[in-house]
Amino acid sequence: MPTPAVPGSRSQPSPGLPGSAPPEETGWEGHAKGSGAYGKILAGLAFAGVATFAQLYSTQAVLPLMSSELKVTAAEAALTISLATVGLAVTVIPWSFLADRIGRVRAMTWGISAATVLGLLVPLATSFPLLLGLRMLEGMALGGIPAIAIAYLNEEINKAHAAMAAGSYVAGTTLGGLAGRLVAGPVGELWGWRAAALAVSVLATLAAVLFLVLVPKARGFKPSPANGLRGALRTLGGHVRNTRLLALYIQAFLLMGGFVAVYNYLGFRLSGAPFSMPATLISMIFLAYLSGTVTSRWAGGLTQRFGRRTVLLAGILLMTAGLALTLTHLLPLILVGLLVFTGGFFAAHSIGAGWTGTIASAGRAQAASLYNLAYYLGSSVIGWAGGLVFQSLGWTALAVTVIVLGCTTAVIAAVVHPSRGGGSPSRLESPLGGLDEVSKNVRGVFQSY
């Protein structure tokens, strides 16, 4: 989930690219931190994050169960994740252009509503191919949330607090992904994967309703004129030709792909000998996402002191170090390693995603959409291909492969990005825990009703 521009950045805008006007050009300065609308925006988008990411990865906690019940391989079961993320990946760019025309809130409303309906149909699938088709359609509908949410934040939140607001949103998305997995695991063990999918879809529906109730009407949005296919390609081409943006897109592809591969197949490892863990306990490994809830928020504040490049590289280092710990056969070390790996990933992801909004001050929704395209293509391709490595060569080979991907990303980041890309330190904000701020904003909104 991309994070927006950080005040004080030295990045230069991409000239001549069409797209939505920055908020300052509309005369609207944005809601300040602490205002009622600020709290509603963060609470509303947090619920959108729950609705989106609970559904998107809902089957991940029950992949071993699906593999057994449907008589398919681990890699085939993982297609329920990969095809959903493929659907999201191929639609984030069309959704961003639609949102430029009809508005951020309306586009998100259409997407989240369609996704919840499709999610409720998934448990009714009568065959594995139909299940995969519904999951892909669900992902296509969910493409209307991630990039648009960040563009909406950029336009509605005062730029002095935009980075912290986006960090809180990313923290909310981690909670959404965690909630879906924690619900699916125990329900799936008791009543099967269909009941698990239904339970997650009901949770997502409730979250979607709360998003629709809470999110305020946009004030900073300015419709963009239709530029046609040529104008759209010019916008996207300008971003892809930007070396620094391209490096971020490669980072998104490699890191997200490795991250999803680890979570897809670690459950299979833990369900087999010598661990033989039940599905309910395996679903508990997703509690490691809470480390990402915290680090994604901290990372935004640390960039003001150390620069984006330094924090990004530190996040990748944590990823690889944590994954190395999972090579042991000691369960406590594996769990600690997963915690470190997850925290490092979300720190790196929040920095990389946020840099897109800083580098591309024009066509921001499209820049964020390209990041999301790479991000979810990585999830789809590497997340599935990791299963082939795991089935053929085992966990050690998969973990080493993901470590190599992380090291490759670190080298690219170190070469392409300047040493102080984060700008000078700011005293406006401090690196507070994202979970605390999300919960505080949610409580504050409901107290006002």
C-alpha cells in the first residue's frame, strides 16, 4: 500500500505528465492531524484495508486444507492467492484512470462493493476452476482500493501530516490481512475451507459498510480531463522511464513475491513432520503481521532522521536475517525469524511505496498503480513459482531463493537511489506506533457519533 510524499523531500516532479492536480493546486490545504475529518479518513480507510486484504489473502491460512479437500497440489492451491492478486494487478491502472474521472471515493465504493458480493459467492463454487475464476474476479474488483486510497490521502490530508497518515493506513492494511487469516484458520479446521471463506467474506462485508459510512466526501479532488489511450501511455511511459521509479517497481516485484512465497508455503512445512501443527496453530503464525503494523509506521518517522535509502536497506537486511533463522529446525527460532522477516518487509515496503508519490508529483495515481502492478505481479508469479521450488527442493531452497531476491533488491536500491533521498529531518512528526494511532482514530470516530 503505497505511502505518499514526505515533506522536505528533494525529489523533483516529473514534468509534463498528465494526472490529477496536487492538492496545493486546488487551493485546498487538507485536513490537519487531530481534526474530526482526519480521524474519519484514517478510520474509514483502515476498514477499507480490512475489507480488501482480509478477502485477498483469505485462503492463505487454509491452503493445506484446500489442498487436501480438493485433491490438488500445494502450488495449485496457491493459485487461489495468485489469481486473485493477478486480477488486482491487471486492474489497478484502469481503476486509477477511472478514479481520475469519477472521483476517489466513488471508485473505491464501486470496487469494494463488487468485491464483497463476489467474496460471498466464493464458498458456493462447485468446482476448482470456478473457484479460481471467482477469486480472480474478486481480485479485479479489489484493484479499486490500494492505489486510489493513497491518492485520496494525498489530496485530503494536510501535507505536513500526509506521511504519518499513510503509515497509519499501511498499518491498517496489515491488520486487515491478519484478521482474515486468523478468522479463516480456526473456522477452516472446524468446518472446512468453505466455511472459512464465508466467515472472512462476512467480516469483509461489515468492514466495507463501515468504510462507506465513515469516509468523508472528497474536497481536494479535481477531475482530470480524458487524455485518451495516447495520453495514458504517455503518463505511464514517463514513469517507467524514470530510473528511480523503475527501481522501486523492481523492488516491489521481488520483495512482495518473496514475502508471499514464504507465507504460502511455511504452513505446508509446519503441517508436516517434524512439526505436524494443526491448521488453527498454523494460522497463528500470521500474528507476525503485527510486527509489520509497527515497523511500517516507525519507518516513516525514521526516514526523517536517516533518509529513505538507509531505512529501506535496513528493512531488507532485517528481511534476509529473519529468513535465515527459519532455516533451523527449532520452532521458536523459526517464529522469531518470521517476526523479524515480516517487520523488515513492511518497513521496506512502506518506504518504497511512499517514494513513488515523492518522485512522481504528477500522475501520482498512475505511479502508485504501477507500483501496485509490480507488487501484485510479484505476489502472483513468485508466490506461485515458490511452490515449485518448495515441492522439488524443500524449504531451504525456497528460503535461500528469497534471500537472493532480497540481496538483489538491496544492490539495486543502493546503486540507483541517492544517499539522502528522505530529505532533512522534520520536527512535525515522530515515529509513533501505527497500531496505536489506528485504534485511537477508530475510537475517536465512534465517540463522535
